[in-house]
Amino acid sequence: MTEIYPYTEVNLHTHFFMCGHATGEASEYVDQALGTRLKVLGFSDHCPLPDHSYSGSRMDIARLGQYVDYVNEQKERRARGLKILLGAECDYRPDLAGFYRDLGFDYLICSVHYANSHRYISYYRNSPDMLHEYTDNYIAALQSGLFILGCHPDLFGLFYLDWDAEARSCAKAIIEASQDSGVALEINGYGLRKPLLSTPGGLRHQYPLNPFWELAAELGGVKTVVNSDAHRPEDIIAKVDEGYEMASRLGLKVPSLVIDNSVISLK
């Protein structure tokens, strides 16, 4: 049986306490979602890694089985028609591709939070080298074939403050990789909830970056989703409507979630 859901009824970017920097039980997020328009809720805590990389912001690898159990418990609730999916948000590295593939989760989403030095990207304020490293890593993730969407592709706005020729060139490369791979990109609601950032061009959101999405609209052909990136139960769809207003204003294509014999895609 094939199930099709407009993405406005879907959120695939959700964290709970297991990730180490979110609050609330998985059941609390489900309870919150039941009072909304959501028909599909995907849990996607930051995936723990066998070598314990980035351990300050994710669960330990020893707790991976417990994470799976928590999400599967919510699947078994079958709460009033809300479909629950098991996913993970993965910082991509080529050496981890086999590990990610073998997880056997319902879906995986990708992001870039760390440089190859294992430092968080915000450490590299206004660094063109870091901007290009971020871009190369993000493109590699999109091209890997492992992920159904790329999270906050404009997260480089955290550390690269100007929208200049370098930023535009890197944004264009990410957008073109999305076009070529067919992997959707995400307008992120968490970024819309964070404090504004002071830049040489004035106050702006850390992300999403308006010029990034204007460029995506100009280039065309990018599948665009909006997720809340909830870290608290009450944020289960927080700022999502603002994200969709942006997508609608720019004429960005919002796909549907298709589940066909347990294969999940965005079309």
C-alpha cells in the first residue's frame, strides 16, 4: 500500500531528551503532535557514532538501542492515526557511510555541524576556508544516497556573517547538488526561534538565510520542506507556518511524503 502525505502534515526533524541537548520524553512530543495538523511525526535525534565523535551533543553509542526502543514504543501506541517514524540526523563523513546504511532506520536526514577538526562550525567566525569545508561536506552528504533531506543547509550563517560572493557561490553549489541528487532541503523553524544575529548587514536570523532561499527560487527545481527541529515538546510545529509563508512567497516547490512498502521518499 502506498501512503501519500502533503509535507504540511509531516515533521521529520524532532529531538527528545536522548540527544543530550533537548528536553522531554518521546511520548510528550507525540501528545503535542496529536493536537496539531500533523499526520506523520519522525524522531531524528543526532546519531551517535562508533568512535564517540561529537559526544557533547548526542547520545552515547551504548544508548542507541534504548533510543530505538523509545521510538518503537510510540509506534506501538498507534495514537489516533498519527504515524511515527524512526530516523536520525547524521553529520556525514564518508567513513561513516556503512554505519549509517546499516542502522536500518525508516529514514535518515543529514546536516553539517562540525569541521573536520571536530570543532563546532561557529568557532570559525568569518572563515572562508570553513565556509568551503562546510559546503564540500554538505554536498558530499547530498550525493551519498543515504538521506531523504538535508537539514538547515544555510547553517553556515551561524559563522559566516556576510552575504558576499563567497557565500553566494557556496550556496549555489549546495542548491545545485540538491537539484542533481533530488534530495530536499529544509527551511528550519528552530532558526526562526533563535535570537537574531548582529552582522555587518544588520540584524538577521542565524538561519534560515533569506538570500539563500531567494537563490534557490531563482535557480528552481529544489524540493523544499519545513520542519520545526523541535527540542521541546511545545515546539513540535513552532515557526513552521512562517517557514511555509517564505516558501510560498518565493514559489518554492514543497513535495509530499510517500511511503511505499516501507520505502520513504519525498516527491
